[in-house]
Amino acid sequence: MKLKRLISPSAVLPKKINQGIIHMSKNHDAELGFWRKYVFSTDHKVIGIQYGLTALCFLLFGFALILVMRWQLAFPGEPIPWLGKLLGEGRAAGGVMLPEFYNELGAMHGTIMVFLGVVPLVVGAFGNIVMPLQIGAPDMAFPKLNMASYWVFLLGGITMIFSFFMPGGAASSGWTSYPPLANLATVGQTVWILGMVFLITSSLLGAINVIVTIFQLRAEGMTFMRLPFFVWSQLVTAFLLVLAFPPLEAAGILQLLDRVIGTSFFMPSGLVVSGEPLDISGGGSVLLWQHLFWFLGHPEVYVMILPGMGIVAEILANNTRKPLWGYRTMVYSIVFLGFVSFIVWAHHMFLTGMGTALSGFFQATTMIISVPSVIILTAFCISLWGGSIRFNTPMLFALAFIPMFAIGGLTGLPLGIAMTDIYLHDTYYVIGHFHYVVAPSLIFAIFGGIYYWFPKFTGRKLNEFLGKLHFWPSLFFMNCVFMPMFAQGLAGMSRRLYDGGETYAFLEPVIALNKMISYSAWALAAVQVIFIINFLWSLFQGEKVTSDNPWDSTTLEWQTPTPPPHGNFLTLPVVCRGPYEYSVPGASKDYSPQNEK
Amino acid sequence: MLIPYTVKPREDTGMYNAKLGIWLFLASEVMLFGGLFSAYVILRVGAGDAWPVGASILNVPIGAFNTLLLITSSLTMVFSWIALKQKNLDKFKRNMGITILLALAFLVIKGFEYNAKFSHQMFPSKSTFLAIYFTLTGLHALHIIGGIIVNAYFWGPGRKMWYSDPERFTNRIEIAGLYWHFVDLVWIFLFPVLYLL
């Protein structure tokens, strides 16, 4: 009964209130000075853009870390060309990277990419900017919390970067920070935990805001089954963030106490380090950390990929000029994915000796969770069938997402089965697998989203030629980077080798691939310069859009002025139809906006 | 910027924004304490017979008295909300005042308890039981302090809103009350788990 009321189209937004907001905000906007309008703004679009630009910078920084690391893997023991001297003797003695610094780079690359780059981009930036517009809301439900969320995120990011300058350097125990190694690491690890607490707080504020906004601020007639798929992906993602992050915070608190006041939560009895027994009370459990960490860690994967799927769904529907195939099925699948993602975490721990019964359970749930992902991917493929596809830049990125995500997902199956995982665990195969999910697929979805929504907020399109010049080499080099890793991993190359596996005779056949991967990674970095140039040039010189809806789209974010004012909509949108009514038979044009009577 | 449904509930969800917000926040808090309780379970199962009985280390009567204090404070918290519904600001001030005092009393007693442990060289680094005891009760005490700050604000300067927007102020007390009940509830789990089992 309650559910029925929830999805019935009787969601009435009082007209007076909403129009009042618009008038108020217009007067209000003029009064705001520069600082309140662009820096300490409570407007969801400004906050989203702040999130986006900051996260893109972090993404570039995290990418730069791995570019330096790849030198050591390709040419172990050789001085890094001009950068080696800049790093100083503590990090690179005589220009040759030290093992400690190599470990710092590895741990911080993972942390920065996941927590400071990708998640803030898909949730903080795209979620913040696009979601309220798509549901016809004037802003997020709690604008001040939204602003706080950004500033806490920035503080966390600065803390993380700052940890490089701590004595002993940044965190160096991998992005997973497994104890007892992480408990014994230098002070950078403590700073890492503090940074994580900021980031967890920030994402908590953001996620609560997203859920409340979607439930409470939908426009009149915007029922749950009329929500664009992107909004659904944000809703499920926000629930994952609210429920999965706190256990990591708990784990962080425990590790902080272990490190600072000498408790033994993660320290087993009788631990001997460098021949010396440790002076601790003992009785702790190292597996406890892994359970708490991966309880966040696995939903985190879906936090990253679900909004990516949402972005791709929007772009696909718009550029095939036909409705998404199986919208309802996709919605049910994504909700199911959200639930099941909470009970698959220990497939990261098959090798810990936790027992066959537990392994069997987590192996089964892992096989089950692949089903809804495949359903969504299949729906994308069928959506293409019979469409008159427009091959513009956003569409190219969205199309590339499908095979790239398929490779990433399917190569994950052998890792989800305990028997094969025991061989593949911690090899380059794992690196190849999850990078296919987050790099060529998710980052392509992000690029697609940037190319797609750029005109709405700047009034100019990104250059198409430069866009294609960015896309094709990126696709090529991405595969050149990650495909060889499968071969290396199958040959048995461990992911944590400082010298790239030089000392192991059995790695002889695949060692040359290290150089190929490194050259490709550097080339990939060079290609991204085209994107940066395109972004900056188009901001000021790009082709101006002639309408508020340059892609002829149906969803509500395009039915606003360009750029949308504070308060978003000039007149209250009333939603009369589903999100993807393209090429409706008998309609006067090939798209019917959601708010069109 | 004026956001719809900050005072009146939305018709189809039956909630105003802040109420949904606080429930979600409490859900995340359940997961935070849930994580720590799981840690307790795993550590205890791992320790086997070496795990001490709580009562042999901790002072049960003091813990029970503190439980009583918190339950009473939950009650006065509800009374203060009811008082606002009855448009009786004096009764609100009285009940909210008692709530804050009870919470402060809880902290003072907890402080004496901590002090007694420290004076016997019982630090968190001495055993895993003491470590999880201090972590759980310490985090809970931080939540109590947060609750006292919020309640004191509504009792003092925040009360001004009653004259300009009484309905919204009443909602704020309801929200603060939901949080306070949660903090109370956490203690009701903590007390038997740490002191009695």
C-alpha cells in the first residue's frame, strides 16, 4: 500500500512555493558576491563543478604517480630521466627509485584514483550537477551540507597529498592497508587514516543528500519508474555509500588506535618483527581488518561503476534515438546489484585460509552478482539494435564502454571462483581485470559524460574533431596498457614486484611486455593533453549552441535555460511521460521531452 | 535558497526532508557501531577462554545506574518534544534542561569509571578486552557529547526559532530526539555486551 502511494503520480509540488523559490533566488543571486557565488556557493551546479575540477586534478595527479612507477617497472635500477633529481635522495637515490618510494607510489595511486578521483567525479560531480536537474528539483535537499561535503572532501584530499611530505613518506602498505604491515608502517599511514576519515565524512554527507533529494524533491508526475536511469544509479550508489563506508571508518578507528595508543586489534599474539618479539598485548586478528575493509571495498566497486552505467544509458538512449531496451529490467537489476554487493566481499580473501564453507558461500554470491551486470550490459547492446546511431564523441565513449566493461567483467569470473583465484590472486591478472572495469570503461563513461553535458553548463560544445582525436588513441593505448597484463598475470607475475619481475626466470617470456605497457601508458598520458586543450579552448572559443537542448534530448536537465540559473527551472516542470520517449510513432519530432504535454 | 518540504511533510513519502535525512544518518551510525560490534565478536571468538567476563573487570552497579540515567534522559527528551506540540515553551525548557543534566551526569560517572581503570594501570594497550571496551564506550561518549552540544543549542540560542517558525523548531527537536534515542539505544546494547556477558 505504502509502496503504491510512493510510485503513484500524485507527487504534488506546491506551485506557489516553487515559483516563490525562483523569484527569491533571482533577487538573491544578484546580491551574492563573488565568494558566495563561485567559491562558498550552495548551488548544486557550482558545487558539482568544484567537485569535478578538483577531482580531475586529483585524477591527473594519481595518473602521474603511476607514470613515474612505470619507469621503474620498465627500466628497473636505471635513473629516472630528469624527474629523478627533483625527487631528492630520500625518494630516488642518484635518480634511481628507492623501494620505499615505489611502495608509496603504489599505495597512493590506488587511494587517490579511487577516493579522490573517480568517486568524487561520478557522485560528487555528475551526481550533484545532473541528478537534481533530471528530477526537476530546484536544488539538493540540504544545500549547506552539500557545500560542507565538498570542503571536507578537499580537506581530505589535501591531507592525502600532504602525507608525501611526512617523515618516512606517504602510506606505503598498498591502498588496502593490510595489518600488521600497515600497523608498523611510518607515520604517513596515520595521515592516510585521517584523510580517509575526512573522505568518509564527505561522502556520507553527499550520499544522504542524494537519497533525500531523490525521494523528496521529484517534480510533479516524476514517479520512480519515470526516473532517468542515471538517477536510479545515483540512488543505489548513495545507499551503498551510506551503508558500506561506516564499517571502514570503524576499521580506520581501530587501526588508528593500534598505531597511536598501542592497542592490539589487528596484532596477533607472538608477532616477531625483524627477529624481535613485539611489545604488545596481542590477541588481535589480522583478518578482522580484511573483513571490515572489503565490506566497504566491494560495494565501492559498484559505487564507481553504477553511475558510469547511468551516464552511458543516458548517452546511448539519446544517440540511438530510441528508448532504452528493458528500462524496468535494468532498474530491477541495478537495485538487485546494490543488495547483493553487500554479501560478496570475502571473494577478495580466498587465499587467507578462511575455510572452504565461507569460500563456497562467497563464490556462489559472486557468480550471482554477475547476472544483473550482464542483464544491464545486454540491455545496452539490444538498445543499439535498429537505432539510427549518431556517432558523435560522447556516443563513441559510451559505445566503447560496452566492450571494455565486458572484458573487465568477464575476466573477473575466474577471480570469483576460489579454485582459479588461488592461482591468479595478487598477480597482474587482477590488475588488468579491475583496471578494465575502472579505466577504459568507467573513465570513458566519465569522458562521455563530460562531452555530453558540457554544452548545458557552458553554452558551447567541445570540439568534435579534437574529441575524436582524443577518443581513438585513448581506446588504442588503454588496451595496449591493460591487455598484456592478463598475459603477465597468467604467467605468474606478482603485482607487487619492485623490479618488475626481472629476477624470476619463469617470467622471462613476459618481461618484455613491461616496456610495452610503460610506453603505452606514457602515450596515453600524452593523448590526454588533447582533452585538456579541447576543454580549455572550447570553454572560450567552442561552437556556441543555438538551443537549450542541443542533443534533442528528452530528460529534464535540457528543458532549462543554458546555463541553468540558481533554482534551475523558470517554470515548474510537470512530468507527463517516461524518460526515453524517442521516435514516438505519430509525434511531430523524434523526441518527446518528459515535461511535454 | 528555499527548499520545499523542509517544514511540511511531502504527501507521497509522508516525511519532511530532515526526518528522512536523520534516519539515513542513523542507518550509517548503525553500520559504524555494527562494524565495531562485529570486531568485538571476532576478537572474542578468536580469544576463546582467554576472554574475561566483563563483570570481573567492570563495575556493574555503576554501569546499571548509567543505563538508568540514559533511559530517563530519553524520556525527558520525548517530554520536551511533546511540550512543544502542546505549545508550552516553559515545559520544553524544563525537560530539555533535565535531559542535558542527565547526559552530563552520565559523562561525569563515566569519567570516574575511566579514572578508576587508569589508576589501576588498566589501559587499552593492556588487553584486547580493555581495548574494545575503551573504543566502544569512548566513541559512544563522543556521541553523547555531540548530543549535549546540539541539545544545549536548542535549549539556549537556538530557541529563538520558536518565535519565528514554531513548527520548524518542533521538527528540529524531533530530529534531535531521534538522534538522542539512538545514542541511548547504543548504550543499551553496550551495557550487557561489555558488562554482563
